[in-house]
Amino acid sequence: MKNKTLKPGWNWVKFGDVVRLSKSKSKDPLVDGFERYVGLEHLEPGDLRVRSYGNVADGVTFTSVFQPGQVLFGKRRAYQRKVAVADFSGVCSGDIYVLETKDPQILLPELLPFICQTEAFFEHAVGTSAGSLSPRTNWASLASFEFILPSIATQTKIVKVLRAMESLVCIQTNALECAYTMRSALVEDTLESYSRTNPVKSLGYYLLSLSYGSSSRSSYNEKGYPILRIPNVLRGKVDYSDIQRIEISEREYERLGLRKGDVLLVRTNGNPEYVGRSVVIEHPDEKTVFASYLIRLRCDEDKLRPAFLTEFLNALSTRRKLRGEVKSSAGNYNINIAGIKKQPICAPRIEDQDNLLAQLKRLDNAIEALELRIIASKSIKRRLLENLWGH
């Protein structure tokens, strides 16, 4: 990369020559007036905003202080690409470096986070990380990173363009969050209105069958039937990108085979928030089966649409009720078929179910369009960074 012909006004610099690692500490953050703390879990890959945080009053052992405008860089598992700019003061995890420019007349503070988002910087951070389970880079290694830096006048122009792109992504992300909130509110409000106009029945009344999945061992190979596991069903729709297979008899397949309209529900997980999450099978890939930590529900579709059942099960109000049926055992949280069947539901007429599903479909189409726009905007930003600081 250093053989690259430089434009006039651009010079090679070492990261440590223009960036300072802040060593500000607080022995007692609460007494020192800090209300918020940030851990690695609060930083989202590719997002320069700190969108979540913890409360110092709840108890925290973090002592590294950060101030508005400083850059937070996750040094542990650097491949996760966690970089953010603080817009409030607080304390952060020791696995986060707090960075700032040494001289704003040499490196603009506004440009630093974008430098830390370049592919070359991440490659250097990952390449200098040590440790197998939880690799960490160190300041000496980061300080040795070399990159080209233009004049302040050119930096100002670059920052203007990059901040405009970042602002666009932020606006789109906020719009997406609003769309998800609107979707959740639509489901909750509609279910609540159905509860006032329809009789309460147990969920089992609407189900033809409930079945546990296969406990046989699955693996990544070319033999056997594709099998859906918990990771494939956690995000509201089936994810076929990480599929294992299982070798079972044809008779066993007849018991476990999935078809359009089947609903899969997570019955066991180490995280109680995952128990009860469900998806509807819209178009199964090949002849597909399901694993033992899932339960398959089949609806009487003359009374209950599978997609409506999924919306009901995933609604916050339903999930709160389901928690009463979730039991803890050996570090896992479980719900059984009996607990699911007795859940109360106020299902409206099929026509009303279809009307809600049609509204949600239109909203989902808008959400998908927003997600695609965010992907496109982030791609443009990456290309800009690559053109400026790529290999």
C-alpha cells in the first residue's frame, strides 16, 4: 500500500502520532457524576451512534472515562467492527479504547471515527489481535498503523461528504425503528380490540396437532434431510443460510416433515426471551424437518391462519403471558405442549385475520424497502472510504 502514489498535500502518518489513547479514569463513577456506562454489548457493528447504554446506579465496575466527541473502539474481537462516537459522558468497559486526536490542526476529530471504520484499519486491528477465544489488539499495535492523511482543507471536505452519508444512514435507521414500532403497535392494538369483541378460547381449540422435533444429531454434510434449528427461526422468518442435515428413515420423515403453513415455536433455550418465538413455514426448501428444541403447530386453517397465529405468539402481550408457563431446568428455559395449548386467544373471523395480515404485509414491504436502502447507503459509504484509504 505504501507504494501508492500520493496526491499533493497527502502524507503518510502513524496512527499513534496523530491519535491519543485517553487514560482518564474514575474510581467512583457515580460520585464523580457519571450516570451512564457503555459496554461492548451497547455498540452495534457499523453504527457510529451509541444507541444504548447502562445505568451506573445499577452497579458497574468500569472505570475508563469518555467524553462527548471521543471515539470508542472495541479492542476485543475487533472483527466485530465496533466503533462509535460518544455524544454523552460516561464510563466504559476496559475492552473499549477511548480515542481522540492529538492536534485538531493535523487530524480533524470528526474524521477520526471514519479512519477507524476503514477496511485497512480493521485488518490491522484483527491481524494484531492475540488470544483464541477472545482475541484483543493492543494500543502499541494500533499506534503503528500507517495511513495517508490529507491537508486540513481536504479533510474538511471529506468530513462533509462522509457526515452527509452518515446522516442519511441515521435518518433511514430511525425511520426503520419507527416502522418496527408501528408494526408492533398495530399488532398489539388489533389483538386488544379483538379481545373486546370475540370469545376467549384456548389455543388448542384451533390446532390440529402439536409435535416435538427430532433429537437425532445433525451436522453440516450433504446427506440426509435439511433440519431447521433454533438459529434458523429466531428473526421472525426462516433463515435458510445456515442449514445442517440429518439422516433419518422415510417413516421418521413422515412424522417430522414440514409443509407450507406449519408454525415452529422455540420451546427450549438458555435465554428465556427466545422461548415462545415462532415463525410460519411459507415455502420449505426441499423435504425439511425440525429439531427437538422446536415445536410444530398445525392450525385448523378454516378457523385460524398460520400467519395470524405467528403474529399472536410473537406479540409482546402474548409473550408476557407465556412466561408463566416457562420453567427453568439445568440452565435452560422450557415450555411444553400443554402450556401452549391452554393459552387464551380471542381469534376473530377469518376475514378479519386476513385484513390484519394484509396490513402487515404492506408494512413489511415498506420495512424491506427501507432495509435495502440502508444497505445501499452503507455500501456507498464503504466505497467512499475504500477509494480514500483502500489498498
